[in-house]
Amino acid sequence: MSGSGIRTERLLLREWRASDLEPWAAMNADPVVREYFPGTLTREQSDASVAGFQADLERRGWGWWAVEVAATGEFIGFTGLDPVEEGMPFDGVEAGWRLARPAWGHGYATEAARAVVSFGFEELGLAEVLAVTTATNLRSRAVMRRLGMTRDPADDFDDPDVPEGPLRRSVVYRIGAGERGPAGR
């Protein structure tokens, strides 16, 4: 593993390319992919997010990587680690992922997330990695549990960046560096 990318059995987590902009924008315009977010993104917003992701990768050597299927070179989404935004009721480093619908159901989210959690512990020396999602996002919560993360309901919170409504209530899952067993590697 290195700051410029991570390889797993089936995936390459890498820096962003110009060729990723179109499929990333399509993902962000898909209301099903964005079901647990306040809305879809315009092309301009989507492109700006990639510029920010790439700048973080260049500056820190880690962040939100593009995800491609190693065997085909197909871009399927993103995963990575990022410091928790200011204004949240907790701090730390958060793992996250988002994949295009055709990539759902293949275990890619878990495989990619497992790799970034390992990167956080082994390369960055983190004591803990968090994951946050809306309380209703059962697919992401299942990934968090497969990673060995646990939730304390006392950590649940209303996301200040989300308007009032069913998406505002969020849950926090955590895993400590010493909590990884064989499934976490």
C-alpha cells in the first residue's frame, strides 16, 4: 500500500483521472445512489468534489480514492478516509464509500473499505476509524458490521449539515486498531 493507491484482490484504489469525471457525475446524478443524501449533484458540483479529493490525495497522500475493478479498469466509485468535518459531535478519521449501482452486490464496498481501514491502522497509525451514515442506510450499516465495526446508540446524532427530515438522524460505527481479527485483514 502507498499514499498514491491501494491494491486489493479485485480492486485498485487510486488517484482520480479525467476519465472518471463522467461516470462519477452520472453516479452523483442518480437518485438511487444518492438516496441517503439530501439530493443529487450537478456536473459542476461533482467535478468540484473530484478536484477536492485529488488535492487532498496530493497534499496528504491519502483521502478519497477512485475505485476501479483491476481486471477491467472500470471505474465503479470511491472509497477512502477523511478527517471528520468540523461541527460534528465527535472527531476522528472516517472511512467511507459510494459505488455505482452496477457495482452493488459484489462485495466491492466491503473489500475497498476493509483496505482503507487497514491503511488507516497500518500506514497512518490511527487508533480508531469511524464510519457514519444515515440511520436508514441499511446497506452501508451492513458493510460497517462486516468490517467488525460496532455502534453505540449513545453516539447517534442529528447531522447539522442535513435538513430536517428522515435523513438527518445519523449513526456512528467505530473500530479500534486492536479490534481487528482475521476478518479485518
